[in-house]
Amino acid sequence: MRAVVYPVPNRFEIRDVPEPKAGPGQVLVKVKSTTICATDMKVFTGNFPGVTFPHTPGHEWAGQIVETGPGVAGLAEGDRVGVEVHVGCGQCRPCVAGMYNLCENYGNVAAGHAHIGFTVPGGMAEYCTISAKAAHRLPDDLSYDEGAFTDNIGVALHAVERTGLRPGETVAVIGPGAFGLLAVQTARAMGAGRVVLVGTRADRLQRGLDLGADALVDAGAATDPAAAVREAFGGRGADAVVEFAGTESAAVLALQVARRGGRICLAGATGPGRKLSIDLSVIVRGHLDVCGSVANPQWVSLRGLELMKRGLVNVKPLITHDLSLEDFPRAWEMTHNRLDGAIRVMLHP
């Protein structure tokens, strides 16, 4: 079968590799739609813990089950599935508590852990074998392209939920990329009273307005971005702030725009190397609750798919291009150089 392979850091190839088989507790999926995100660049450069080379990436994808391994129940050949990429060992304390995204055996395949597209091969290929625990049946109304957002919607929903958002509260979302635009919609679906999207790219900000943001703040154009965001909330600041930009400046801004006693979730910096420098009195005197969020546990993705099914979250505007797997070099360039308005370039093996 054809697959994208990173033979060593900072290099990719499209080559023929052996077709995988479904082992015990696994399903073999024919990949129908797969895409690229910023985290793939961290994997590509070797800047993501637990990745070994050669490696087949791909953690945002959907497909059809073509084989089930021994011991699989509740799934069958022909099922259309989206993929949640974290599979915990099932035995450590976080896993038993449902927080398998925090598995203490991360990277230990022998212990049952798998991070699809990171520590084990991913969906940037014609076929991929995954744990049955990672497969979610797609609602009939959702396409494979939409199903490729199964993990994304879980990540965005979990980050918003980490803020403890209550109906009627105000929310600032920092970062108008795919995850930020999903966070805008999930916050709205959860009953947020006012949602302000903050970023530096006018085209993506405008897309956020179309997807439910009440107001936009161009942090790159504002003389004082923090003051501009606070002004968007009537000078008080936001009850909850969700950061998906992944930069130090975005994290600092997130802390600055929350109201006193507000809650902040930092979810963008998924790879090492980002440093945060801020006067601690901003947090202490501001009585702020600050948390991080990585991935999505407890089948949050399944609830996210329900939001998509009901039309409360629309991912179609985030799919900006459709290409074949052989066009991966072009898709890579478009995604990481943000060419032609690319947000998610969908590839079809």
C-alpha cells in the first residue's frame, strides 16, 4: 500500500509499505479522508516526545473498517469510523479514571498504550490498524471528511470544558486556526453568552465571525491587544479564556484578558520549547485559575460528534482543499506556509 513516511527527521517520502493486519482487539481501517495539522510539523522535525523514525504520520482521519481482529465487539466490517488517537494502557491510575490521554505508560506499546500517528503508525496511508477502542462510528449524516475531525472536536471540546464554562458566561478564544474555530463553536453550543475570537490573520478571523463569534480582535493590528480584548467585553475581561495559538505571546495575552477570578485553559503548546514569562502577580492578584489541556479523554470525541450531527458545530468551512495522497508534498507546503487560505487540506488515499 502507499503511505507517507518520515524516514528521518525533516524528510518525507511517499512509498510502498506492507499492508497491516488487524491483531487482537484491533480493526483494520481503509483510510478515506486524512489531513495535516501543525502538530505534524513537530513530529516531522523530531520535536515530539515518543516518536521514532521511520514513521508514518496522520492523526486526523476517518475511514471504513475492512477487518476486525479477535476479541473485537461492537464493530464490524463496513462500519464508517472516525478515529480518536489516544489509546491508554487501561491499567494505570489516569487510565482507570478515564484520563487515558495522561497514560503513565505513554509510548509503551507492550503495555497497551498507543498514540496513533505519533508512537504508532497513523492514517497518512491507504490502510491503518488501530485499537478498536479508538474507533467511533460516524453518524450517517456525517461524511468521511467531517469524520476526520473526530479527534479535533474532542480536543476543542475538552479544552472548553476545562474552563468550567457555564451558560451565559463570556469566552475569549485566542488563535483562529482549526482548533480555535472549533472552540468558538463548542463554546457557543455550550451556551456561552458572548464569544470573542482573537488572532492575527484577518481571513481566519472573518471565518470565525461566520461560525458564531460575536466579535473579533486583530491582535496584530491593535496597539494594546489586551486592552482591545478587554474592551470587547465591556472592559471587564472574559469569564473564560481558551488559548489555541501555541505561542508565548498568546499565553501571556490569555492571562491578561481574563477577568479577576477568571479561568484560563492553555491548549496550544503541545510540543516542548515554548517558554512563558509573566509577572506572577497577574495570576496571584488576579485570582486566576490556569490549567493546561492535552488531547481528549473519556470519549469526549463521541460527544463532539453528536454536536456535529446536530449542526451545532460545522467543520465544512475548515476544509479548504481536497487532494490525493500522492499530492502530500503540495498539501504539506500549503498547510505549513498557509498558502491559498489553507486551514485543513483533506487527502484521499
